[in-house]
Amino acid sequence: MDYAKSGNPKGFRHNPRGPDHAQKGAPKSVTPPRETKAELLARMKAAAHAPVQKDPPQDPAS
């Protein structure tokens, strides 16, 4: 018996992708600008001095 001829046809994984996939000239993704060291330190100091927020007690019945 020829097992290669039996079974379902091959799925989508063997088909080439559409023409819009990875076209040349597509706009590159832009990464957001990195935070400077001074901005990072300022954000960390502000977080250290901020009051601690406690979670409200949850109802045990829910």
C-alpha cells in the first residue's frame, strides 16, 4: 500500500504566504526612545516618596 497517497491533503502550512507578506519597502517598526538616566532616577525617586496604596479589603463571600 502506498501510504503517501492516503489521508487528507496538506494544510496551509505548506502553501506560500500571500503577496502582502514581507513586501520590500514596507515601513520599519519604530522603537520608542529610551529613557535617559536622569529621567529614570527622577521616576524612581518619585516612586520612592509616593504614598503606598493598599488594596481595599475584599468581601469573602464574592
